[in-house]
Amino acid sequence: MNINQPSLTVPPEELERFEELVRYLAAHDGRTPTDDMPLAWWLVEALEQPRL
């Protein structure tokens, strides 16, 4: 049986756009990801409950 798994390869331009988003949110929200709040949770919280 062959199971197709999605590739984890990300094109460099997409990675750059993601990095820009993280930098923008951190600069405008005042929070940054920590060991207690992994990046994915931080992104969701920053997008849903901005501290602008």
C-alpha cells in the first residue's frame, strides 16, 4: 500500500512571506512566540486577539 504524504518543502518566497507576517505581528502586537506558546498558537492568538 502506498500512502501519499504531502511534501514539507516550502518555496523560499513563501517562507519569506511567512517570516514577514511573523515580524509584522510581533512588531505591532508586542508579543513574540515563546517556549510556553509555540509559533502556531501565538499566530492564532495574535490574529484573533490583537493588542493594537
